[in-house]
Amino acid sequence: MHDVVLIPGDGIGPEITSAMRRVVEATGVGINWNVQEAGAGVIDEYGTPLPDHVLDAVRATGVAIKGPITTPVGTGFRSVNVALRRAFDLYACVRPCVSQPGDGSRYENVDLVIVRENTEDLYAGIEYDRGSEGASRLAEVIAASGQGPVREDAAISIKPISEAGSRRIVTYAFEYARANGRKKVTAVHKANIMKATDGLFLRVAREVAAGYPDIEFNDKIVDATCMGLVMNPDDFDVLVLPNLYGDIVSDLCAGLVGGLGMAPGANIGEQGAIFEATHGSAPDIAGKDIANPTAEILSAAMMLDHLGEHEAAGRIRAAVRATLAAGEKVTGDVRRALTGTAEGCVGTQAFADAVIEHL
Ligand code: NAI
């Protein structure tokens, strides 16, 4: 029996996590689900979107799987998703993007893995609002160092990239490549412009790469990477990126394999692992039983691998593949990509039923 915290989240989260849970239970693997709520819906009761008892539960099991949680744009509370990753120092975000027959994408045989740094960069949340004391003091420091002027009405976000943070994520990428039979690691950056931060990331990546002569290494500027991924995804194997580029390139790569409904993910560190799809809470389709639960189901397969349940993980992947390949019971996003219309598609739960039939 494995103890796992399940955070359903909001938006499409409850629908896709219930579909995922049914598929996992159908494998016969014993999971003791500890369901915990987080997000806007718990603020009235607990005064915070991420109550301590949720953190305690994850601390106790070390393993969680979650649905997406909505983050207000521009104002309001900071991302619960980012806070969870930071609370447990889950520094490696691993997102495999693998083509499946019938996934509705324009590509075949895409097989790459994003390894995104999860704790630093512009995502660290160090920000100063327009007109704040912090922004004006920073502007003074910047001007005094001869790098200004920063306009008086500017808001400022800080991009910390450390040597230690870069070393551990690049090392993780190489270790992942070795353990998973991958041949190449590409470090993605913008070191031509951000010479201090991305320059440090690249320098450390080159140093780490020297310790892995069995794995090919190259580096690529992030804009050229985006074009390369769209033109020739076969050129890529494992990509290691700082946090923000990793966020953006993850969605691009999801688009290579059928869209956000297809792309699973894991946040991993020394203290534990939290599994979640790449996509967000998709408020535009929430509560309608039309979301594609594939990404969440494949995230559960990654979790089962993490728990040592490799046979069940493999069965889930094969069942998802078979369901998509059969093409009869697929959700609207996939059907639309394949035929131009969602007509004849099935709902979230019916798709999960089809996966369960193929287990
Ligand atoms: P999103 O990923 O929720 O949606 C983007 C588009 O993809 C939408 O058209 C949506 O309908 C579609 N989509 C996403 N998942 C799908 C699925 N499983 N099946 C079919 N279609 C799917 O991105 P958006 O709209 O920018 O963000 C919505 C909210 O989610 C925001 O509050 C954002 O902060 C949050 N978010 C949360 C994440 C997390 O919990 N880890 C990650 C990314 C965003």
C-alpha cells in the first residue's frame, strides 16, 4: 500500500484527477489516497490558498499528485503550484513529450524530455511594483552602477540564477539521460544577451557536461530552440532549461505531441515528488466533462514508476496508447485535431473508461 496525497485542484482539476484515480485503481496497485484541497476555494476557511495541513500531509508521504490550481493574473495570491514546488525544494520539473499514434498532432515520432529548473529565475517571485520603495531603491542602485536609467514608472522583477541551482539541475538532466538511455542533452539559454545569469547557467552546464563523456552535449539559444523544435523536433533529446524558458518551451513541446491535454509532468527533489500535468486549470472548459485527462493519467504513470510500480505504469501507458490509436473514444481536443470537428468525441470520464478497458 502506498500513501499518496491527492490535491484535486480547481477548474478541470477535479474531473481529470477523478478520471486518473479510477485508472490507477483499475491497475490493482494499492494506494491510500489522502485527499487535500488547496487554492482559492479554501481561502475563506483557512485564510490562505495553501494551508499548513496540506503541506504537512505532503511532507508526511513525500509523494503527491495534483490537478491544476488557478492563479489570479496580475494581482491576488501567488501561485500555489509554485509555492508547493518551493516548499519542498522540488527543483527538477521533468516533462516527457512523446508522440502517440492518434494524438492528433502534426508530427510523428517526437520523443524528447524537458528538464526545467523549478526554483529560481524570474519565477522566484522577487518583484517590486511600480512606485514601490523597493523599485525606487533598486533603480538608484542600478543607476549608481552605471546600468540605468530605469524609468521611474517601471515595475521590476529580479532574475536570480545561481551556480548551485544550475549545477544541480544540469546534473539531474545528465543523470536522467544516463538512467533512461537518452543520448544527448541540450542546454537552452539566452547567454548572448543575459551574460550574467544565463551566462552562468551555460558555463556550469559545460562544466557538468565534461563529466558525462558518454552523453552528447550541445547548447542552443532559446529563440533558435523554439524554431528548431518546430522544424526538426528529432534534433532534440533531453533539454535542460532555466525556469521561465522551461515553462514556455514545455507548452511548445506539448503542442508537438497533440496539445496540453497530452503532456504529463513531475516535480522532483530530495524531499519528495509532486506529479501534475503541464497544463493549467482550463477555466474555459471546466465542469463540462470535456477535458482530456491523458496528461494527468500519464502523470500518474510517472508517479507509479517513482513508487517502483513499473509494471502498472507500463500498463497505463500502453492502455492510453491503445485508446488513442483506436481513435474511437477520444476527447474533443484530439478529435478536433484529427478531423477538424469534435463531433463523435467522448467525455473525460468515458475516455478514462476506455483506457480502463485497455488495461
Ligand atoms: P491552461 O493550460 O489552463 O489552458 C490553455 C488552453 O489549453 C485552454 O484553451 C484550455 O482549454 C486548453 N487545455 C488545457 N488543458 C486541457 C485539457 N486537459 N484538455 C483539453 N484542453 C485543455 O492555461 P491558462 O488558461 O493560461 O491558465 C489557466 C489557469 O491555470 C491560470 O490561472 C494559470 O495560472 C493556471 N495554471 C496552473 C498550472 C498548475 O496548476 N500547475 C499550470 C499552468 C497554469
